[in-house]
Amino acid sequence: MSKSVIVVGTGNAALCAAIAALEKGAQVTLLEKADEALAGGNTKYTAGAMRFAYDGAEDLIPLLRDPNDARLETTDFGSYTTEKFGADLLGFNDGRALSAEQEALVNTSGETMRWLASHDVKFEPIYSRQSFEKEGRHVFWGGLTLAAENEGVGLFDMELAAVKSMGGTVRYGCAVTDLVTEDDRVIGVRLGGEQLLADAVILATGGFEANEQMRVKHMGANWKAAKVRGTPHNTGDGLTMALAAGAAEYGLYAGCHATPMDLHMADFGGLDLPPGERKNYRKISYFLGVMLNSDGQRFVDEGANFRNYTYAQYGAAILEQPGQFAWQIFDSKVFDLLYAEYRFHDAHFVEADTLDALIAKLDGVNHATARVTLTDYNDAVDIDTQFDPTVLDAKGTKGLVPPKSNWAQKIDQGPYRAFPVTGGITFTYGGLKVDADGSVISTDGAKIAGLFACGEIVGGVFFAGYPGGSGLTSGAVFGRRAGYGACMV
């Protein structure tokens, strides 16, 4: 007899769990808190990029929707080994060794991408954000090369199509309110007054980033001001239910994925916009300029590394500044290199022909200190090293604290633009502990029979940050694992 599996959620992790369970012949029902228009959790809000280990272009071509794209002939993808992926994660661990969850992410990332492709989830090179043209070739940087066709919306659509083609059922507007247990085993869920039973329940309900009280409790008062980038429905429901059922807290509850966002954006990523446009409130080209806080001072090394490796921390760093905001400042030399989000119709910025005139327009900033900061920055720029955005070019500053280690150019060519930003929260890092088959682990170290988890609710995957594109891959890796595990009960 086939197993019955309930998946709570419809984001990337949930859909991967459903696909895996359906592969094993299970009867799968997905329960979505949102209505159909807002289904998909945070997935629809992403740019669809997925980081994974690969040896070269030969590993990427089979994953592409269009393997005959003429640009491929002049594209240098490089390689991204499991060793490099692991080293990149270690760079965000604050001295911790790789966790078991991180090891699983690194070592199964490539096979998981191939698995997705086998279900007609296809990808395309991220030419617009992850490559620069150099000597007639498209040179990719930072180890991140592919995104789902049509970004996060496309990933959701393709995965949902796979689920439906395999016989999965989705119910929208069905908020799970509790787990049903019997003899220390989870046997189903409650939807208000309705009870739905199954052999296994998979929680794929995301983190608690949309719950202001939980943010303040676990992360501190500054996080009350954070803009919520994604769905308003990730309010920690699954986490709360699992903990009530005896699950162990696991991972870094004070940590989260954050990113610089337009200061004047609406909460929840702009629900009035098509999902594919919601990412345009990000402001992550800071490496091409400088950021000033309200005191008129720089507060991070904008060129410490490729933005893939810094944006999650710098969103948090902005929230640590007075007033929880900053200004990103650029001159016209880099306008054509700024990501499209800076030209978004709802992007907020000020512009002036001179730097002094621009500074005068920086609301909430100590103008005198800002002028000194920018003068000191310009004077410290290394003018002998050539600017090259395709590599860590070591074109930095001398004697400046904090330094700008790469891509430091003088801000001296008008017109000038400044963009007001704050920190936006995408998802939280603290969650549940799961074992190698996705089972949720209790406070006494045993499996909670019948209960599985995947996606952002899984703790121990990220700590002080992560290399961009790892989040969706993690959802797929642990979703697949939970879907298979749920069929073994």
C-alpha cells in the first residue's frame, strides 16, 4: 500500500519534498496557508539563483533550457568544486567547523541539481548579474552561474508542474494550526476544526522572519525595523508546532539572511508588484561605491569580496547603524554597471551634478562629516591598479579604516547618485534539527516518529551568513531528503 504524505507549504523545499515522495509512489497532499496567488513561500521573491558544485561547463550544459544559446561559445564558467563550496561556507561560520547539514548541502548539491533537471526544472546562465564582459568573453565570477528560468517564479512554476504531473494535490488557504499525535507519533495535522491524517508530515513552513515578536525575541530590538523581503506568511507556525511536539531547537536563532533594501519599500517585498519584480527592491551594487551611515561615516569594507559573499552580512550591518539606514553613493563612472534594480521604476534616489550638492541632499546624515569621509576616501584610493569587476582586483584604499579592499575608484565624476537603504530580512537561520532522512529530532535526541522537516525551518545550515544562491539549493537538498525519508516510515 502506498504511503500518504502531507507537506505543509508550497515553496521550493516543499515542492522538492513532494516530488521526491511522489517518485516513491506516495500519495502527496500539499497544504498552503496562502491563497493561490501568494503560494510559494519565499521562492517567488527570489532571483532563482542556485549555488552548487560543478567541475566545468560540461556539468552545466545538461541543466540548461537552451543548451544551444550562442553566448555559450564565448562564456567562461570556470569551476566550483565541493572544496571551494565548503571553504566558502566556512568563511561564514565564525570559527565553527562545517556542520553535518553543511556537509550534506555541499556534497549533494550537484546531484540535486541534476535530479531537478530530470524533472524538467531547467536553468539559464545568470549573464546579467554574475558575469562581466572581458575581452569579448562572458566571464562568470563568484561560483554562482545558473538560475531557474524566469527566476524564482519560474522555479516555483516548474516544480509545481512536476508535482501535478506526478499526481500531487495542492490545497490553498489551508493554514495548519496543529499537529495530530498518537502514542508519541505524528499522524496528521489540524486545519482549524478539520483533521487530516497521514503516514508522515513534512514541515516546509519557512522561518519566523515575518513575525516581529519572534524577531525581537531571538535577534534583538534592531530587527523590529527590518523590511520583510518575502512572504508575510512565514511567521514561525511550523516551528512553534514542532517545538510544542517536543522538537529540539537547533541552529543560530540570532542569525538570518539579510540584504540591503530600498529604505522606502513596503514591507513584504511589494505585494502589488508581479513576483518577478519584487527582488528589485534589493540594492546590492554597493561594491561599486561606498555606504555612509547617519554619522556620515563608512562602516563596512564595501569591496571585501564579491557581493555574493557579503550582502547577507551587510544588510544586517545597516540595521546596526544609527536609525537603521544608510546611503549608497556612486558616481557616473559606474552607472552602467549598477544592477537593473537601481533603474527600477520605484527605486528611490537623489542625484546632483556635484558631490557637495549630492551630500546636501542626504537626509538624516551629518553633512560635514560625510564630506570629510568622501574626501578621505578619494585621497586613499590606489590609482595605479586597474579596475576590473570580474576579479578581486586588489584596487583598494591605503591607510583607510575601514578599508575598501577591491574595486575602489574615486567618486569624482558627476553626475552623482545616492540611494537610501535599510536592512531587509529574507529568512531566519534558527530552526529544527533533522537527521539524515529528514526526521525531526526531539529534545532527548530521538526521532519524532512521522515528522519531517526541510527548507528554512532546518537549523544548522547557515550561521553568520552564506554565499549567495545557497538558500534555494539547501531547500532542494533537504526537501528531497525529507520526501524520500517520509516514504520510509
